[in-house]
Amino acid sequence: MKEKIKERKYSWGKFKRELPLHLMILPGLILVIIFSYIPMSGLIIAFQKFIPSKGMFGDQKWIGFDNFSYVLSLPGFTRALRNTVIIAFWKIILGLLIPIVFALLLNELKSRFFKKTVQTIVYLPYFMSWVVLGGIFLDMLSPSGGVINQLLTYLGGDSIFFLGDNRYFRPTLIVTEIWKNFGYGAIVYLAAILGIDQGLYEAAQIDGANRWRQTWHITLPGMRMIIVLMMVLSLGNVLNAGFDQVFNMYNTAVYETGDILDTFVYRLGLIDAQYGPATAVGLFKSLISTLFISVSYFLAYKFADYRIF
């Protein structure tokens, strides 16, 4: 009985100590519920022959999985799925590796002022929307007057239509996405590096370890948990190749390599007004993403002993 009372007192005391943290996340939790969970009632459209004039909860005709069968039969769906997986895969892999390498290199700089300056410069593109960046890249990569192609022709090369040639459009999407976001990732990893005990480096120096050995045996193991966290979070985006970026940069000439599930849903639902099939694609994408993030979390717990909760 006394143990139960002590346990209750401990739980209540822990709750009071963590109350400010709960209140801090409350506004974000409310927004997630309003904009992410309440609209999930619209998923029923995926199983209906939806007619907008009857309303969301009107007398709609239930057709089971016919919308899914219809979508799978469309020739553009397989192409969009393939492009989404390829683009998302490279964005996830490079989006993990490049910020880690950059953070390690930036950490080696001795000048604090120069380090902060570089860190600020590479972080700025993260705050710019793809509406703005899309226009900038359209001008920079223009085959006629773009600064990139002017440089290529000046060096003796040929002009490249980066945003109109299927050979170059997919790499262009990947490179520009990494350029925009790697500064944010580098800051996360730099914060993890700063949390490593400096005594470990001093002990390694005494033992004769060079900078490479210190990085391999101290810095990278010290970053392990944050690397696992970023990997777990990124795997949930395996079917999210970036609608904002692709929509602002693609055109009909590059549908073969640039059309992704999100743009496919956009044309199917908002342009062709096929709301049921479009919702079916969105539901399919959400289920696959949930499966991947669940599996990645299980593997992170099993092999790296990492827990979010």
C-alpha cells in the first residue's frame, strides 16, 4: 500500500515538473488535431463514387475498392510511383550524408566568427519557399540566358535544358533540394557534436589519436542517437518526393522522370475532378509511409536501442 502511495506521489511530482513542457507542445498538438486528424474523416471518399453536390456526408454510392483498382490501371500511376520512390530515396540518403559530412567539416574550423558566418549563410535557403526558389532556378537554369548555362558555354560545353530534359530533371530536383535543406540538418548535427564530452577528445589526444581517429571513434558515435532519429523521421517521407518543389519546377516535357504521386493526385483530383481516385492514392501513400516509419522505429529500437517514447 505504501509503495502504491509513493508511486502515485512520484508520478504526480513528475507530472508537475513536466507541466510546462506539456503546455509548450499543446498549441502544436491542437494544430495537428485540427489540420491532420479531423480532416481524416474525408478518407471515406476513397470508397465512394463521390458526387460533390450531395455533400461530404450525403447519400453517396459505396463502391468498395473500385477506386483503387481504377487508379492502379492508370498508366501514369506506375510512372509516378517509380519517380516518387527514386527521387525520395536519393533525397533521404543524401539528405542524411551531406549534412553529417558538412557538420563534421564545419566543426573543424578554428575561427568562431567564420564558422558562424558559414553556418548562417547555408541555413538561409531553408527559410525560402519553393515558390520563390522555383522562380530563381527557372532563371538560373534557363538554356538561353541562365547563368549556369552561360558558364558552361564559356567553358566550352553545350547548353543544357535542366528543367526540360528527362536526363537532367531528376538530378536537378535532388541537388536543389539538398542545397536548400542541408544547412538545417547540419545545425542539428552540430548541436549533437557540441554535446559530446570534451574530455574524450583530450584523452584521445594523449593517446596519440589524430583528428580522423577522434572523428571516427568519438564524434560519430556521439552523434549516433541524433542520426538514428533523423533517419527514422526521414523514412516516413519515402513516398513524399516534395510536391512544392516539383510543382513549381516541372512541366509536361519531364513527366516521364519528374511526375510524382503528389502531382499525380493534384491533376487527378483538382484538375480532372476525380475525387474518389485521388483520395485513394492519398490513402495508399499514407498507409505505406506509416508502415515504413513503424518498421524503421522498430529497427532503431532493436539494433540501436533508440526510443522516441
